[in-house]
Amino acid sequence: MDHPIFDGIVTLFSSGWAIFYAILGTTVGLLAGATPGLTASAAISMIIPLSFYLEPLSALIFVYTIGKSASFGGSIPAILFNTPGTPQASATQIEGYPLTRQGKQGKALKMAVIASAAGDLFSECLLIFGAAFIAIYTARMGPPEVFAVYCTAFVIIGSVIGSSVMRGLISTVLGIMLAIIGLDPISSLPRLTFDVNYLETGIGLVPVLLGVFVCSEVFVQIADRGSLGSERMMSKRSKKPEDNYVTLRELLYCFPVMAKSTGMGTIIGMLPGVGASAACFVAYAEARRSAAPDDNWGKGEIKGVAAAEAANNSVSGANIIPLLTLGIPGSVAAALLGGVFLIHGMHIGPRIFVEERDTIYGLFASGLLCIVTYFIMGYWGSGIIGRAMAKLPMRVIYPFIFLTSVVAVYALRNTLFDVAMMFLFGFVGYFFKKFDYSLPAFIIAFILGPGAERALRQALLLHNDGPMIFLERPLAMFFMSLAILVISIRIWQTTRSKPDPLSVGPSGKQ
């Protein structure tokens, strides 16, 4: 069988540094995911400055493996301490922590890593064997269709992520506005620079990422001093041997739920901006809805852990498909990976499977290595990682992270302006979190903004009638109509969920 993935495996294993960064990225991702508050996005943001100094394949592998392993790593504190390490691990804790209270944390952790690896493996195989096939069709799309896809992505990201449609769309618009600061790509005239010379080259990606993901979290931890406690207590392990591993009967018992959740997570992962948080809760809710009468839901049902983790990790490969085929990331981690592609001069799109064939399939091969590595580390080392995180005080971790971020930003251009921008966006991120605005929508829009503008300008130059070109292309009209349909449904759902004002008394009680 002649498939490029075999060339990718050769590319990966012919470079010792590529293997090193795959294993290192997996380890960093596990530890980052297991540290409450330090999400995969924050960990990747701290790594991106280092990626400038790495060769392209190693840089991509480092970032990619961090995002994959952090998805499982977040389940460790969720199961052991009822404190999710990542947002998507919140569904895992519903059934995982009750199992810990019963002394079955070993069983819960092992089921979590089995389900995570199984879902991730399926998603990675779909990426390996399906992405290039999809790219054949997306390569036929012109600038009008590409801009219509961007518009649809912005609408989905802005309206679906978060509880408020308006706040999500505002976050998206702000991200686009920041992305166009700098010199106009056609006229070379400055836009929104306010006579600040540093802004003529645009706002740097690294200060924005470290500001909104790292500094903002430090500010949140400072504001909430209770979260900086030094140690968390672990429940005692059961002395029964069968409570510390997953039996074959339990694995077969959970297999149908894992298979269904993997399929749901993979489909959701390919939707721009929806992400793992939605996938794991949808899968958990579906597993609970179809539960048998004798299931123990809410009190430590092992199928709940399997459903949440299979869906959670099946997103990690699927959300790379729209990134590579359309240039539209399916999640924040995919958007950050896209930023690394741009840093190393690789233009994302269907042509990348031809122009950077060995690099792309070497990256896919590193995903398989990552799955094997975090399965081994998670199956036999989750408890050790959990105990280490329990004893490591947050008031030590966050100052170290903060100082590392300052040094990383300053080292890029040796200017305090970038450090000031990082602090500014730290406050922006804190504001977004405090008032429930959408950071993922903001960041994805910021990264996609230049590509959307480029597609729009190219589309308008192709036709003398200007915007009418979008009405003459059936595929562009389809995506535009889809965007209108999505936001209409989201607004209808939001207004429907509000209580009837006539049924609410003066005191606010019905």
C-alpha cells in the first residue's frame, strides 16, 4: 500500500530532534492539562516564541503534540480533585470524581486514557486518510468561495461559542479589527496605527496570545486568591485489585458508548470554532439519555468517563482538517498551530499537501507517536502526575509562568513595546473572562482576519460589479446563506430560552 503517511513516518523517524520534540510536547501537554487554569492554549502560547528558533517540522510537532496530550491531561485533576485541568474535562469530572470518592480513581484514570487514545486514534486516522481527499475539492474554490467560507466561520464562531450571541459577535469583530491594524496590503498606507511606528507592522501574534491566555489567567488567579492554595487532598485508593484497573468486561461494556462518542466528537471537531467542550458535553448527554435502567449515572458511572473522554480527544485530529483544507481552524489550538505554519512561511490551504507533503505527513505521524506516548504515560503514570500537581502550590507556578512570558515576549524583538502589549491584552483577556466575552472567538478571528481580507480583496478585483460576484457563485451563495441560517437559528434559540416577561412578577419570581 503506497500512502504518503509511510513517507511521513520515515520523515519523522529520520530526525532525532523531531522525535524528541514529539515526546517533549506530549509530556508538556500532559503536565499543562493537569495544572488547573493552565490550558493547552496557554501552554502553546508560551511555546510559540521558541518555535521561531526551531526548524519547521520540529516546531509544528511541538505545538501539535502539546494540544493533543493536554486534552487527556485535563482529566487527571478532574477525576482526582474535582477540578478540571481544561474546560472540556468538566464533563469527565461528573462521573470521574464520584469514582475517586469510592476509591476507584485507578479505574477511572485508566478508562479515561483508554477512551482518549481510542477516540484520538480514530480522529487521527481520519485526518491522515481524509484530509488530502477533501483538499482535492477545496482546491477548486476561488476567492469568492473562500471569503464566503471565512464569513460562515466567523458567524459560527461568534454566535455558537459562549452563552451570548451578541458578546460572541462583538468578540469576533474586535479580533478582525485588530488583525487589520498596520499597512494596507495594496496601497501600503497605514491603517489604525495612530502614528505609532511599532504598529505599522501590525500587532504581534505572540504578545496577543501570551496576554489573553497567560497574563489574563495570572490576573484571574490574583483576583481569586482562594485558587492559589498550596495543596489538594487525594482520596484513599481502594484495596480491591479490580478497583484499580479496567476489566475486559468493563471495556466491552463501554465500547458502544466510546464508538458513538468518538463519531460525535469527530463530526463536531470539524465544525469551525465549536471545539472539544461542546463535543464532550454532547456525547455525555447522549450517553446518559440512552442509559440502561441499572446504570449508576451521577454516582460514578464508568460509561460517563468513557463517553466524555472519547469525544474530547476525537476532536484533536478532526479540527485540523478544516485548517489544512480551507485555512479555517476548528479550535483555538488549531488556530495556534496555523500561526506556527505562517511563522515558518507555509501558506495553509489545499496546496500544502503538494508543496509541503513530507512536512505535513511527518506531522501526522507525530500525532500517532503522541497517542502511543500519552497512553503509556497516562495508563501507568496518571496517579504520579496527580500527586505531583496536588503538592505543587499554584502561588509558585503562576509567578514562574508570568516571568517566563515576559522574557519570551521581550526576546522576540528586544523591545518593551511588545511587553506593554502583552500586559494590555492580559487586561483585555481578564475583561473578557469577567464579563463572559468569547476569547476563542476573539483569537480565531484575529488569526483569520488577514486571510479573510486577502480573499475579499481578490474577489472584488476579479469582477467589475464588486460585491455582486458573491451572488453569481452558487457555492459562495450557499455558504453565505448558511451563515445567515446559523445566526438566525442561534438568535431564535436565545430569545426562546428567555422567560416570558408577562409571567414574571415585580420581584422577578414567577
